[in-house]
Amino acid sequence: MAIGLVVLVASAAALAALARRFGVSEPLVLTVAGVAASYLPHVPTVHLDPEVVLLGLLPPLLYTAAIRTSLVDFRANIRTIALLSVGLVLFSTFAVAAVVWWLLPVPFAVAVALGAVVAPPDAVAATAVARRIGMPRRIVTILEDESLFNDATALVALRTAIAASAGTVSVWNAGGDFLLAAGGGALVGVAVAYLLALLRRRITDPVLDTTLSFLAPFAAYLPAEGVHASGVIAVVVCGMILGHNAPVWQSAASRIAERTNWRTIQFILESAVFLIIGLQVRAIVEGAWGSGLDHTTLILAAVAVLATVMLARPLWVFPWALLSRRFGLVTAPAEEGLRYATVVSWAGMRGVVTLAAVLLLPEDTPQLAVLKLLALVVVGGTLLVQGTSVPWLVRALKLRGPSRAEDALQKAGLLSQATSAGLAALEEQITPETPEAVVQSLRERVTWKTNAAWERLGRSEAEQATPTAEYRRLRLAMLAAERATVLRVRDAGGMDYEILQHVLARLDLEESMIDRFDETEDDRIELLAAPGGDDCAHLRAAPLAPQPQGPGECAQCVAEGLSWVHLRMCLSCGQIGCCDSSPGNHAAKHYAATAHPVIRSIEPGEAWRWCYVDELLG
């Protein structure tokens, strides 16, 4: 057992790393590898206990996604998320139920139970695909938040269908159960979050705080399930509240430790779950094939259920998108809204919850082996068809992910604001007894940090390293030499080991604090050139500050009812438009319409200019 668990985790981690290396879908690679392994000799049959998934895997996976979910973005998209996580799940449930009831010799309640099993898209699969291909942030937010809440709807519907198949529930009871599950789960999640907050405010040790964090998903899930509420909603609400308030309730060291540990747990669990899904294929297929049902009917049912699951989503999404626009509930441009709806309607991959939920069906359920196969076909089919085609769809619709250049500019601007506030606080705290050298050191430190963000907007040649890059290179070399000296002293003996550990820990802490702005490939900004723009005729010719048109706002955003992130001004005509990260993206649209080449930021504390033609920063 122990050896098998080690092999499972090691194989899952290796396959996930391989998928990342080649830029392919991790859930798909892991599932396919599991399927292949299930047909190899000497590979044992995997029987996944539903309690292991629903209690051991689902709460931590949901919690690690919830603590990274923006509560602000969730509130901004709550109408869309509710329509998908409740309305779409119920619509898909009964659409699948109608098909299954028509094709298979099962009671309607059992058909509804299977519909509930295959209805909820998977948070893990949605996140993995969305992040990998660089979807627009609003689509990613909708898919992730939908996936966090739709599991609760599906599990409540499943329990109601199971009870109905036994003749112990009515329509009124079903409605009451749903309200109790949703409302009760939310109340439990809020209560647990604030109870943990009381403890967290009094804990300064990162180890104890991280331990408390490990208990949080189970502390929310178990009480909610105990009162017949939704443990899934309790975990999600608890995680979102704790994540939103972490900067206030936790110390910096605790936040760093929690983030690192939960990322590790998420990686291990996600990788293992999809590999386990694949490993179950052989047993499920053989069980359904020998169920006595006609094989033609079995194949037809599998194809029909998969098609229904995939078609139900666009049949729900597009009418609601059109109705929302008709009644003024959505103010985004029509073309953008249609493209967003197309991606959202197609990104409905299923995963771990579907496989866990089908195992909750009672053993005496008619055609149980066939139902398990249908659930498996939906998981594999959506991962294969939708998971592999969503990237192509995003490219075909010309949807751009977050602009790295715009993100870097916003990050630099935000750091500038934070630095100004820090310097102001420093001036207030200085006393006559404060050494000038200490004050100067603090000023230089925050100045270096801000400069590093702005320097990162330039493309430096190898022989033209920025001052911050040189500082980082030289300080890392110094730290390596210091650590080598400490290790030589340790190996020679004669020094107390505890003292050595403290000194090594201080060196490690300083190394971890050195700003690594290009630590990952995703963080590198490659399309901005070195500041100055000496080689750009457009930047040289553009005036620095023409008369702006109108007040300091994006007139098109105001007309369309949109909110902007940052504002830019055209240096040819003074037109003010919003940035690439804003929903309207009106500055870029102004350039496309007029060919006016240069804009400048009109945000406080920012003085950079940008040439669209030569893609140069000035």
C-alpha cells in the first residue's frame, strides 16, 4: 500500500512536470497515462472510495483555489456565476436525465442522478486550461468561480435524486434541501472563517499558522455536512474570506509559508487525482461491457450523454447572454460579449467531482456499471475534445490574455504609490535620535525596489545590465561566498550547530527577499524596449503634454457604462482612453482607428510614453 502510494504520487508529479515542460494540458496527459497504465500487466485495479474524494481530496482542492479567488471580482460577476453554477447545472442535469431515461431502462430519478453527476464542470480542469492558454482575466474569473460553486448544486441535486429513487422526497422537500444546503453552507463558512480569524490574529508562529490553515477546509466541511448543509459551499466561502483578509489577519511570514505549502499540496493532489481517474478506466469499461446491456445501446448512450453535456452549456449560455444585453444587464461591446460567451460556453471540462459523485450511487442502483461508464466517458470526452480545442478557439476568436506590458506598467505604478506612502511614513517616524545612516539606507532600499520595477520595462542587452540586475547579481555572489564560509566552519567542527543554523537561516532569508522580477518566463516583459526611445522618430516628434480632450476620464467607458483601470492620452489629438487591462481597451482602439502613434500615461506619478508603431517605451 505504502509503496503503491509513493509510486502513484511520484508518477503523477513526473507526468505533470513533463506536461508543463511541453506546454500541453496536464489533466489530459495524466488521464491518458492512467488509462494506458490500467491495461498494463501487474498494475493493480484502483477502486476509489467516494469518501476519500469527498472528504480527503475535494475540501483541500477547493480551499486552495478559494484562498486565491478575488472576492472583489466575484462580487462584480456574481450574476453570471449564479446563472452558471446553479441555473446551468440544473439545466444540464435534466437535459442529461431526459436522454438517459429515453435510451436506458432506468427510472427517471436514477436518470436525474446521473445528470447531477455529470453536470458540474471541474475547477481543477478549468483552472489548468485557462491559466495555460492565457485567457482574458474576466473569463478566467468566471470559469474558476463557477467551478467553485457548481459542485454544491450538483451534489444537492444528486442527493435529492437518490432520495427520490427511494420514494422519500417530494418537490417541496427538494427545494427546501437546496436552500438549506446553500444558505446553511454559506453561514457555516462565514462562521468558521471568523472563528479561525480570532485564532489567527493571536498566532505569530508561521508553523502554527500554516497548521491552522491545513485544518481550515475540514473545519468548514465537516460541520456543514453534519447539519445537512453544503460542505462544498462552506469550504469555498471560508477560503474566500480567509484569502481576502490574509494581509490583515496574518503575518508576512505566515502568508509566505501558507502560499508555498498550499501550492505544493495542490500540485500533488491535482496530479494524483487525474492519474487515478485514468487508472479506473479498465475496471469501469469491463464492468459496463459485461452488464448485459446491448453493446450498440451502450455506445449510443455514451455518445448521446457526452453530446448532451457539451451542447447543454451553449444552449444555456447564449440565450442568457442575449437576454442580459437586451435588458441592459451587460454593457460590454456586443462583439466582445459574443466572443466571451463562446469561450465560456465551450470551456466545460469535467473531472474529479464527477468521478467521485458517481461512486455515491447506491449499489442497488439499476445499471450502475453502465452509469459509471457514462460518467467516465463524459470526463474523458470533455477533457479530450473541449480541453484540447479551447486554446484553438481562443486564438480563432482573437481573444488576448492579460497584457504583460500593461501588467508591468501597472505593477510599477502601484509600487510607486506604495513607495511614496512608505517614504511619507518614514518622515513622520524620524526623531532627532534617529541615525541619518539608517534613514538613508531605508530611502535607498525603497528607491531600489521601485526602480527595479521601472527598469524591468526595458529590454537590456547583456552588456547593458540595469543597476538592479547588477545589484542582484553581486549580492547573490556575496551570499554564496558567505554561505560557503559558514559551511566550511560547520564541517571543521568546533561551532555550536544551533548557532550555525541561525546564521544559515539569516542568509537564506535575505536571498529569498532579493527582488527577482524575471524569475519565471511568464513574468518576463519582452515587447517593451529600453526607456528613452532615441531610435523612435514618433517618440521624438510627439509633444509631451498636448491639451487633453474633456475631463480626465475615458469618455467611451462613461458612455458604455464601463469602469477603467488606467488612463492614457493620445499625444496627437489629446483623446483620453483606457488601458489594455480595462474592459473597453479604448486607447488601443483609438490607435487602430486613427493611426496616431504615441500615447502617454496620465496616471499620477507616471510619465512614460508608448509608441504603437515601433513598440518602444519613452
